[in-house]
Amino acid sequence: MTAAVAAPHPAPKRAPNRAWKKLRANKAALVGTFIVAVFVLLAALAPVLPIADPTATNWGAIRQPPSVTAWLGTDEIGRDIFARMIWGGQASLMAGVVSVAIAVLVGVPFGLVAGYFGGWTDSIIARTTDALLAMPFLILAIALAAFMGPSLTNAMIAIGLSAVPIFIRLTRGQVLAVKTEDYVEGARAIGLGHVRIMARYILPNVLPPIMVQATLTIATAIIAEASLSFLGLGQQPPAASWGSMLNTAKNFLSQAPWMAIWPGTAIFLVVIGFNLMGDGLRDALDPREH
């Protein structure tokens, strides 16, 4: 009488405590996390913070420098720049997160299928991905946003779709390395279905590099959203956006430089913060470091 064959266990995951300790020991990653946390908190609390209406004009306070009443100064029609910075951060951060979420939700399944099944399926997906990657990311995003029409929603969709090939290629490469492991072969040997193997045995073991790439891509998406808004393809006036604020500020660089300094500094800090977070995650989740 033969013994029942037990289902193989997925590959042991890296100890989360080790990764967390390594992440906490990375001072640069902590600085990046703090920067991002501050901007996220301000953006989340924008509706309840005691700040001025970001769209309210004051024709008696046009292009006023930073002062007690307007901490970061006012713009060309007297709107409070500090309030517009907070609300603009909400739009920019949302654009970064939503765009990357779209890219992950679309790109990862295609990468899984291409890497797992191989053959003609892999050829079609891989060649299409290569063709899309041949086009510069920002140029593709601008083309898609211009085709769909100017709005923050369309900008997020355009940025997300433009980033899809990045996640397809990354996921496919990781799956190609994982699918030959013994625990995957064992799952096939006992007759588990393809979907279950991909969901239980492959996807959990390719998630760490995807998480790192997602964190780094948020920074790229924020820059892309600012670029689209600067060109008039993103957030539309009078709603605030760091990119649209820079677009307006370019006409007043000599008379009111603070109009460009603050949104430019915010974009710089947030992008640096996400990049430091991503580098820290990459180091913490690297199996060679454990």
C-alpha cells in the first residue's frame, strides 16, 4: 500500500524579522521613509488642516513674498502657496500610487503567464514588451495622455500603462528563475493546477523585487505627473498640482522666485524619499545579504 503524497511546501520565505532589522539599521532608508511619511500625512490631512482655501484669490496680495500671513508667499492671483502645496501634494502622491498600482495589476499577471508557460505565449508577450520599452517612458505617457485628454485621471492611467512593460519584464525574469525550483516541480508532479501553482508557489517568491520596483517607480510616476501637469495634460486649473504650479511660476521667476522654489523642492524631496525607501527595501530583501 503506497503512502499518500503530501503537497510540497512553498520555498521558505526570508525571515521578515531579519529584513525589518536591516531596514531599521539603514539610516538613509529611514530618512526617506520619514520624508515620505511627512508628505503623505500632510496630504491626507489637507481637508482638516487650518489652511487657506487653495483656490481662493486675493487681488490685494498678488505675488507676495513669504510672510506671517502667507508662510510660503502667494501666487500671481493672490492664492496661498502653502495651501496649494498641501493640496498639490495630495494630487501628486495619489497620481504616483495609483499609476503604479495600475502598472502592477496589469503587468504582473502578464509577466507571470509569460514566464510560467513560455513558448508562443512568452514570445508574443515578451516581443510586445520589448517594443513598448523601445519608446521612452515619458514620451509614451505624454502621447497616451494627449490621446485621452487632459485630466488627472487620464494622466494616472497614461502613466500606469506606460509603466506596465517594466513590471512585465521584471516579473517574467523572476518567474523564469523560480519555476525550475524543486518545490514548483514537486507541485506539478502531484497534479496541482497551473493557477494554484502560480498563486501559491511562484507569486509569493517573486514579490520582493516587485515591491522594490514599485517603490522606485512611484518616484518616477510623480515626476511624470508633474511633467504632464506642467504641459497642461494633468491636473487642471484651478485645482492645485506641483507641476501646474511650476508651469505658472516659469513666467514669474524674476519677480516671484518662491512660486517655483517650493513646488520644485517638494518634488525633489518626495522623489529622493521614495528612492531612499526603495534602495533600503532592496538591501533588506536581498537574499545575498542574509
